Amino acid sequence: MQLRDRLCGLRHSWRSGGALVLIPLALVAVISVADILAPRDIRLTALLVAAPAITASFAGPWMTGLIGVVAIAAQVLLDLHGDFLGTRTMQTQLVALVVVSAFLVVFSFLRDRHKEQLTRLRSVSEAAQRALLRPIPPRVGPLTIASIYLAADEEAQIGGDLYAVARGTAATRLVIGDVRGKGLPSVSDAALFLGSFREAARRRASLPDVVVYLEESVGADLEQHAAMWQEAMENFITAAVLEIPDDEPVIEMIDCGHPPPLLVRDHHVTFLEAAEPSPPLGLGELAEPAYRPESFPFDVGDTLLLYTDGVIEARRSDGTFYPLAERVAAWPGGDPEALVEHVRDDLLAYVGGRLGDDAAMVAIQRVAG
């Protein structure tokens, strides 16, 4: 069984390295021929260590070890050919080649194991994100929708930004939010919040009832987490909760401390700012909000962009914040997918490809029929 595993490792190394393995083999051959043709007082066998070193850069431990054995065998044969094997200098070179090759094999093994762990971690992170942020269908009632999540940490791919859509009998309810906090508590709070929203959006009769339920749920969750996470007492959730009726060209919104959405109409961009914004969820006991929804026009062809503060607080190298409204106004138009792709590409170019915080966007467009 061990022999079979080793052979499988060799085959995997060969497939992963491909034709690149010919480079160290050719190097061993060239050094060997050059050493034979060189004058007796010039020895080139010390260069053979380059062969396993090159192999370790692209192949696994088994292939690295195999090339190391080839290099060691080549040095022994060259020393025998030149009658240098018994000299102390050549023996030192041979020992050095063996030691370096062994270290390269260990390095290659540890690198591959770390790569496997990273791959598993990334797959778990992706699965967790799919479970937390369920994919939004491209068409919900009279709306076309597109969403995107940009993680500041590429390895984590998950954080406290959240969004969700729930379909009612004659309306669509949406939420976008941001958990204020870091680490595992923020991810846990986001998951609990989204579960509460999906339940409340389908069962609660009015939009204020939904937000009241979310406030109670968030407050209870934060209190429960306080015993587990010291950071939980500092957590709260900013959110914009919206309802878009099927048969009325309006948006009903309750803004709980979240950045105002952008409405794009005929290439004109306006902020849908609430006249009486409510406090973030989880702080309701301090302010006792009334949660009154506000209405905004939303006709066929209009596009709404929801976003988290990771978008508007992104900075370029000189410290200037990303001008979202200005960049959205430059959007040539199209469907929601085109809008989120336009903002994503422009945002990443603005910050040099690296965000300082997670960012999420949801674009909604009302279509005829």
C-alpha cells in the first residue's frame, strides 16, 4: 500500500510539474557533460544542487526527492570518473548535496501540506458563505436582481456584511446590512439575523412588524452571546429593510443606521435618504424607535443600488474615499448584473485591487410585466 501511495505521489508530481521536470534533468546532464570536458582542476559538481532546488519550486516532495537522488548519483559517478571520490573536498560536496536535497524534500512536503490545508479552508469558507448568503434569484416578481460580495480577506471570503430577499404574496422584501463587530461573533450574528429576516419577512403583516421582530431578535441574540464573546456587547447591526409591491411603483423603506440606497433613473443618481432614520438594530432599547416606513418612487426602468459601507469607505492611496454616486452616474446603463459588475471593477481599480473592508452590493431593477 505504501509503495502504491508513493507511485501515486510520483505520478501526481509528474502531472503537476509536467514538462518542467525536464529542466532539472537537462541541467544535471549539462553539468555532467561540462564537468567531464572541463580541465581536471575545474570541478562543476557543486552546481548539481541547483537541480533539486529548481524542482522544489514547482513539484511535490516525491519528485523533488527523485531529482535529488539523480543529482547525488550524478556526482558520485563524476567523482568516480575523475578519481575524486576519496578526497575530502568531494566528500564534503557530496554530504552537502545530500543534506540540501533532504531539506528541499521537507520544504516541498510542508508547502504542499499547507496548500492542502488552505484549499480545504477555502472550500469550507465558500460553503459557509453560500449557506449564509444564499444566492439571490435573478428574477423575483417584477424585479430583476443581482448581488455581489467582495471580501477584504481573500482567504476568509466571509464576514459581517449581509443581504437577503424574501418573496411575499404581492411584494418583495429585501434587506442589506452590516454587523458592527469582528471575528466569529460578527459571522454568527449575521447568520442569526438573516434567519430571523427570512422568517419575519414571510410571516409578519407589515414592514414595521418585520423590523420590530428583527430588533427583538438581534437584542436577544447579542445578550445571549455576551456570555460567550466579549466583543458581542459592542456589536450592533446597521440595516436597510425594504418592501417593493408588485402593483405599485414605490419602495417602502425603514433605514436603521445604514447608508442610503442609490436610485438610478435616466442616468440621474439620487440618494434615498430617510427623513427619520432609525437607530441600528440592537440599540433599540436606548432610543425606542417608532420604525415608520418611508415611500420613494420606483417605476419601470428604475434601478436601485443597495450597498454596505465597505464600498463608500474604500480609499485609494491618497486617502480619498470612493465617490460611489459619481461613478454610478457614469454607468452607461443595462441590467442589474451590469451595474454591480461596473461598480465592482471600478472600485477595485480605484483602491488598487485590495479592499480594506468587506463590501456587498445588491442592484434591483423594476421591469415591465
